[in-house]
Amino acid sequence: MKPWAISPTNRTSAHDGTEEQVPAETRRPLLLTRNFGLIWLSQLVSQVGDGVSNLALLWFVYSITGSPVKTTIIGLIHTIPPIVLGPFIGVYVDRLPKKFFLIGSNVFRAVLMGIIPCAVSTDTFTVNLLYGLVFLDAMAMAMFSPALTSSVPMIVPRAQFTAANALIQSTTSLGIIFGPAVSGVGIALFGSQEVLCLNGATYFVAALCLGMVRLGVAQPSAVEPETTGGSAWQDFKEGLAFVATKQRVILLLILTAGCYGFGASALSTLFPVFARKLLGLGPVEVGYLWSSLGIGLLVMSVVLLWCTERILADRVNIIFWASAVSGLAIVALVWMKDIYVVSILMIVIGGGMGAFTPIAWGVVQELTPRMMVGRVLGLYGTGAMTAAISGISVFGQITERFGESTGIAGIGATFLLTAFFGSWLSRSIRNR
């Protein structure tokens, strides 16, 4: 059976020995089903848009200020809303229709990153204004991410969660491959502000695709389902108690995600600085190297399709190997000056980074009651983003004070530490 396809039978076995009903539509390959196919297409369009805007934002700030620290502020701002609002957003993701968040956040982002940059004159489009737009954009993303992840169990059988997450991540990979390359050429020809103006249309297209999605009822989780119905504060406390006392494997997962986010966010935010200072590259070359990272992510997404039906502990063990290899590749960047060798290393790094999120989401989706996935993802996001904002700040200061080589080596060390936590998490799940 193809790893991205569903068995032709109408029932599949759940991990707790029960059986779950498989909708007839999902007996076809996931990408050929109406609902998942539309979600995948919407993500592909919006992720290409993200790839275009991310490089444009970072390059605009660095070209104006010349400061790595001020450049990292873009990444820092992106992490504030998930940290502050994440757990409470998760409560309302569980209580309200998820399409409200899926569609609304994309429309809001189209206005922020498309219409407003077009309406503001070049003279008044300052770095401080850009910081404000990025903050509001981060709020929209903080609402979208848990809504998207908690929607997967509503259209995909549990045995295919990792495959579905990997396919969703493949859109990120394609966005990284094509977005920065297009952005780099656009910046060189027209400028950063014009690139942002043209990019707003991608989010409108994504919202249109999501408007046609029909969300069903979530598949049963591996634990007893719980319901909402009390106050929002009571729902929040239930989610916190579940993570802290009832399912401590997820608490360890959040710790692992924090370590991963500490290094990965710093690498993504500071990469234009590393490439420009160590290799003397311009925006076009930086865009192509960033695209190499996306190729690695895409390859790992495809690999994970073949691992979706392995037991959970074996899937989590992939995090150990992938993080260890990518950590060593990041450290090797310190000594490599040839752009072709660096491109190969970026593919390896992208592959290592690509293993984490689909597997981590699968752990949450499989071990969390279906009516609590939004809350748990909100707590997961808060932990991961708190670590991410710390990593961006710490490595921004390290890079500015001690140089780019020291910053890269430190980021590589955090990936090696992530590998250790991944091994610990795999053993904990196996011993449950």
C-alpha cells in the first residue's frame, strides 16, 4: 500500500485496540481527496507567499540598519503573540468553528502584507512601521497554526496523521524552494516594498481554497475523549492539567521542541547575515541557498510518508538521527566557503529540520483528546516560541559580539542537544 494512500477497507485499527470509521473519500490518496487536497493547495500558495515575504522583510531591515540585532527583531516579533496568547487562542480554537480562524487569518495577512505596503509611500515605509505590521501578522499566524493542525484529525484517519503532517510540511518546503528565489530576484529588480505589495494576493487565494473545505468530525484519539462546555478559563486549566499531569510525554515533547526552536529560529532569522558576512553573497544568491534548505525539507517530507504507519516510538526516534546529522552539518558551515558545498550542507540541514514538526504534531494528535487538541497545541506553541525568542535574542547577541562563526557553531550545538532529547522522548514513549 502506498504510504500516502488509505486502505480500501472501511475501518482501521486504533492504537488502543478499538476501530475507527474511515470516510469513503479518504480511501484515495490524501492529495486526491477534496478536503485535504484543498488544505494542501491553500498551504502551498500561502507558503510560497511566506517565502517571498520573509526574505523581503529581513533584507529590508538589514539593508536599512546594517545591524544583525535589529534584523533579529523581525524574528522576535513573530514569536511574541504565540507566547502571550497561544494557550488562550487554543481554547477558542477548540470552542469555535476552525474555518473562522483558517479563512480569517489569511484575509487579515493579505491586508497586512499586501494592501498596506502598497498604500504607504516609500518615504514613510519605515522599519518601525514594518515592525508593527509583522507583529499583527504574527497574531494572525498564532491563530492559524493550531486551527490547521487540529483540523487534520477531522479529515484524516489516525494511521495517516504523520503522512498528512508531512504533506503539509512539504508546502513549507516548496515555499522555501521557490519563495526566496523569487523574492531575491524581485528585490534586485524592484525593491523589498514592491515585493511585499505583490505578495498579498497569495493569501487571498489561500483563503478562497480554505473556504471550500468541509471539515468533518475528528477521529477518536488514543485516550478517552473530553468535551468543552465550561468557561474558557476552565477549559484552559483542563488543558494545562492534561499536559502537566495526565500526559507527561507531551511535556517532554514540548521541552524537545523548545530546544529545537532555540536553534532553528536563530538559524532562519540570521541566515541572511551569515551568508552575507561569511560568503559575501547578495540577495539572489542568499535566496538560492535558502531554497536549498527547502529542498532538504521536501526530501524529508517525502521520506516521512513511508514512515507514517510505524509505531510512535520509532517515528520519534527519527528526530534523534535527523537532529544529530543537521547539527554536524551546521557546524561544518564554519569552515566551508565554496557555495556549492554550502548548498549541499543546506540540503542536509533542511532534511534534518524537516523531521521534527510532522512527527511532533503526530504525537500531539495521537495522544490528545480530540476536543482538546487546540489547547494542547497552544501550550506546545507557547513553549516552543518562548525558546525560539530566546534563541533569536541569544544568538543575535553572540553573532554581533563574537562573530558569525561562533554563532553558527552554537546553533549547531543546540541541534545536537535536540538529538539527545529526541532519544529520551522515544524511550519514554516506548516505555509508556
